Amino acid sequence: MKTLRLDTPLEDAILARWERGEFTNEERIWAQRFRRTKEKPLDFTIYIDQMSRAGLPFSPPRTDAE
């Protein structure tokens, strides 16, 4: 069995920099935008519509017990 080895000096340098907590302004802006989009509540109506079209009825739970 042959082993494939890939050198990734750029990626290695970036990861090492991130591990030291060093980020570019562009990386900080991207991270802020990413977190902002992930903090929004999930709009699950798209999924419910697709389930309904597939014939799978679903009603979202209204309480923790449901």
C-alpha cells in the first residue's frame, strides 16, 4: 500500500497562527458574520413544507414535554 503525502505549508501556517489567537481583520469580520447568521433562530418552515409535500404530517412542539 502506497502512502500519499501532501505538504500544506500555507494551511499549516494559518492553523498555527489561529492557535496563537492571531487573526487578520478579514478573518475577524468573516467570523462575526458567521456567528451572526448562526445565532438566528432556525426557520424550520421550509422543512415542514417539504415534509407536508412528502405526506409526512408534522406539528412543531409547543412545550418541552411535547
